Amino acid sequence: MRRGCISLGEIMCDVCQRIIPYPERYLVIDEKNGVEVEKGETVRYCTECAIKKGYAHNKEMKGRMVLTFFTEPDISQEQGV
């Protein structure tokens, strides 16, 4: 499961080992052997590493571009579509 979070300044990216400063966003995801799974090892990605891995992308919402960690099916399910 993907969880978009805001750093309190004490979080490290598990990929690049960079400290994610407050109030930067980061992604927490469960993976097994580098693949997203329902239950697995918890991995933290800074926004740059999440984009490189394909877990984040920019999307136009309300006339402006925003970074999202969620896929279109994830968003549709949350809205009950």
C-alpha cells in the first residue's frame, strides 16, 4: 500500500540515503524484491527516487500541476468511482 507522507526532518530515503527535510513529501510503500506488494518490507522514497522508480508522477489538477504518488485506479477507488 502506498502512503504519501510529510517529513518531520528525521526521515531517510532508503534508496539514496538522503535525509528528507521538513516539510518535504516522501512515499512509504511495501515492497518485496523491489516490487510493490500488499504486505512486505517498508521502504521510504524521497520524491526524486519515487519519480525514478515510477511510483510518482505529475498530474494536472484544478488547472495546475501537482506531484502524486497514487495511480489512477488508486484515486478512482478512493472516490468510489
